[in-house]
Amino acid sequence: MKRREFLQKGTLVGSTLLLNTKSLANPFMGKPKSVIIIGAGFSGLAAAKKLKEAGVSVTILESRNRIGGRVFSHKPEMGNGQVIEFGAEWVGNSHERIIQLCKDFGLELQNNQFETDLLLNESHFKQGQWSFSPEMEAFWKEKTALWEKISKAQKQKLDRMDWWRFLSMKGFSDRDIQLRELIDSTDFGESIRHTSAYAAYAEYAESSEKNEMDLKIKGGNATLAGKLAEVIGQDNILLNHTVLSINQVAKNEVTVNCENGKTFSAEKLICTVPTFSLLKINWNPVLPQITLDALHELQYARIGKFPIVFSQRFWEREDFDMVTDTPAHYFYNGTKNQAGTNGVLMCYAIGEKADTLASVSKKQRSEIILNALKPAFGDVKKYVKEELMYYWGQDKYSAGAYAFYGKDKWFDVMPTLKKPFKNVHFAGEHLADWQGFMEGAINSGEDAAQEISGY
Ligand SMILES: Cc1cc2nc3c(=O)[nH]c(=O)nc-3n(C[C@H](O)[C@H](O)[C@H](O)COP(=O)(O)OP(=O)(O)OC[C@H]3O[C@@H](n4cnc5c(N)ncnc54)[C@H](O)[C@@H]3O)c2cc1C
């Protein structure tokens, strides 16, 4: 049973009813004439597109001076027009909605899979030269079939355990667990010692073979944001509009005040902002205590991307990536499928490692990253053209890359945060089964639009 189906069964956990968002569909007599959407990330854009198709007037209010939110494609100055992703990178083969949207808009999805090298104890193992134990390989092969046999009650128990403990209890070797820590923590953005075993197992059981690291949109993932904005109408998306307060005192009306002094009213509102931003908004009336508690409980992963533009692609293989046991953590070719002799190697770090790389001096950061490449490639300093960094732990609006479901949160916090509050509905990647993905953001935005309009 998939996570989505699981939640849709409306399971009771303690006193909390797990709400099926679809069961809330159109609790209102008619569709509203106007809806305000806060946030022009994929969730807000997807919601707006759906509402527009239903004939509802939409206004998106967005803090940043760009659309896309955590989808953030960037052209490095020294990159000869190449595009890298500071935020979301991969589209998964199982991510049906985003694949469909790309198809609808004529956007090309290019293969962005990698074959992974390993750097452990300063020894470099090329892809194909290292592996897990036969026991771990066998478990990984069987994991989906095993998952399907686990009962609902057992799955809920798994949520109270971390992924590291689950693997340890299964008796895997220290080396296997160390490798799983290095690899799986890149997916969750924090150590697997903190990741819910349910969230981890569910994601891997339902993912494509490469854990949804399959495709990338040609020209950058932000091109999809641009296409969505065209359909919604650029005039309906107001940038540099930070919402400070949401007032729902009058019946069937919601009014918002923005930092720039502007005020907007509509019948309904969809709030797609990450919890960090949501807690900064003044709510009148105030949010229910159970919602506030859930907002405080949900953590976000610390991910930093530290790309380096090199004058040549010394890594040679276009499908090169490498997991390491160094603070630089993980490297991949950020310019796969892009023309040019130069290229960008993306250094991707999580948790404490990302925090450290972001806080040390530029010189120290450069040394840490280049030293991590030495066992595989020698000294590559001579090829460096530009060093960049985007640390999501310090992003002004999300203070993290994506929601991080630690122990005992999935079945409690998520359904609480999904509950509408008067005329306000909630969406965003943190509320989706494909949580942490663009697909999840799109699904949750479309679900919220459907709840409101019945369309
Ligand atoms: C480093 C990193 C790597 C990732 N890798 C992948 C990947 O490989 N594949 C994948 O599918 N996904 C990946 N993701 C996740 C993906 O980016 C997100 O799931 C998705 O983009 C979230 O969309 P959203 O609309 O829910 O939120 P957001 O994109 O955060 O949109 C919310 C918007 O609300 C705005 N906002 C906040 N507060 C206010 C306010 N008060 N008033 C007005 N506007 C406000 C914000 O500026 C933002 O634009 C990654 C994310 C990061 C950061």
C-alpha cells in the first residue's frame, strides 16, 4: 500500500484522525470567485493553474523577486551559459504529475542518472569496484515486496524508530550501515540516525531504482515554473509581496496585509509557505494550538550546495557522482547533458556537514572540497574558475531545504498541518506523500485547489 493510499484509509492514531485531503473535497456549496495563493513555488503555481482552469480568479503573492521558490536554476558567471540547480535537481521516474506537465508544455526531460564512485578512508573506488554486502544487496532487492507485507500497525511502529536503528536491528554490518548513512542521508538531508524508519522505508519502497534521481528538465527545472506562470498569467503573480498577516474575521472572506503596505481580499486562500515562514505570519484569529504545536515540531533538513565551475571536466564520465566520508559529503556532475569543455562539479552536503561548510571561510571551504577530490583526481585547483554556494539552512523563507520527518511525526504532524483553517487551505511539499520532491509540491497544490473548487 502506498503512503497516499495509507493516509486515505483515514487511520486513527491516538486521538488524531488522519484526514484524507480528497475527502474534504468541495465542502462548500459553490466554487469561490477569487482565491489568494501565498507562494509562487511549484505548489502555489500548480494550485493557481488548476484554479484558473476551473474559472476561479487567482492572485499569487510571493516574497522573493523570482518565481520557483526552492526550484532555483542558476547560470554561473563563468559557466558559458550552462545551468545548475541550487535547489531541486532530479525528476523521478515515478513522479507522474511533473512528467505529465513537462509533456504538456513540451519541455524535454533528460536522463540525469549517475553511476556512483565511493571515497572511503581516502581510498577511491570507481563505480563497479565497490558494493554492499550480499545481505544488504538481497534486502534492497526485496525491500518493496517486504514492504507490501508489513501491516499498517507495524508501519506506524516503524515511524517511532529511526532508519539507522531499523537497519542495525536487521543485523547489517557496520560497513553496510556506514554506506547507507552516507547515501541515504543525501535523500533526507540529515543523518539516518534521525530519520523516521517509516518515512525512509516508504520512500525507498515506492521509488524508482535510482531513488528518483532519474531526469532533469533541459534548460533547468525553473523552465517549468516559467511555463506555469505563462498559463496563470504574469499579471496574477505579484513578486516582492511578503504576506505579514492573514485576517479571517469576516465570514467567507480572507484579507491579507503585505510588508509593502498592500492589502488583498478573496473568498479563499491557499497558503503554500514552508513552516518557518508560516509561523512568522500574524493570524487573526490565531491558528489552533494543535496546529501551532505541529508547526513547531516539524524540522527542515540542512542542505548546502557548493558548486565549482571547472575549466575542464576532469571527472571524465558524464554520469559521474561520488559519495564520500569527508565533510564535502557528495559530488556529482552538475552539467550532465550540457555542451562545453568546462563543467560544474556540485558539492552537496547535509546536516552538520552543510552547516560547517557554510560557516567556515571561503578559503577553508575551498580546501575542504578540493582535498576531498584529491584521492580520485589529484590536485584540481588549477582548473577552478568560480566557486559558489547556496546554503538552504539559512534561506530567509524556508530555513531548510525541505521538511525532515524525524521519528513519530508522519502520522500526526502531517495530517494536522493539512487541515484547513476557516477559509485557508494549506499546501506545500511538507504536506505531500512525495514529500521533499517537486512532485509532492505539485500534488499538494493541486489537492488544495481541488478541495476549494471541486474541480
Ligand atoms: C537543496 C535542495 C535539493 C532538492 N532536491 C530535489 C530533487 O532533486 N528533486 C525534487 O523533486 N525536489 C527536490 N527538492 C525539493 C523541492 O525543491 C521542493 O519540494 C519544492 O520545490 C517545494 O515547493 P513548494 O511550493 O512546496 O515550496 P517553495 O518552493 O518553498 O514555495 C513557497 C514560496 O513561498 C514564498 N513565501 C514564503 N513566505 C512568504 C510570505 N510570507 N509571503 C509571500 N510569499 C512567501 C517563498 O519565497 C517560496 O517561493 C530539493 C530542494 C532543495 C532545497
